[in-house]
Amino acid sequence: MTTTKKDLALEVANETGCKKSLAAKMVDSVFSAMRASLVKGDRIEIRGFGVFQVKDTRPKPAAR
């Protein structure tokens, strides 16, 4: 099963008792802040959830 941003916003609204539109804005702001940190090259660690970081990858070899 896939969880979407809309599903997360509904869960936040149910847990906090706030309006769905406010919960959607909160979820968007969290993802926006995470995206900005990752773009700067920072590492995000959320205890009990996981770690997010941008890793360098090797370019794919050229086709023959």
C-alpha cells in the first residue's frame, strides 16, 4: 500500500483535531524544510524513523 501526502495530512488532521487544509499546509512545510536541508547537503536524522541524506553516485557507463 502507498501512503500519499494527502493521506499523511488526513492522519495529522485526525490526530491533532485541526482542519484538513491546515494539516496539509503543515505536511507541505515539513517536506519543504526537509527538501531545503537536503539541497544544502545537510543530513536529516529523525530518531525512531530514519536518516535522509543525499549520496553521490557514479555516472552510468556510456553505451557502446
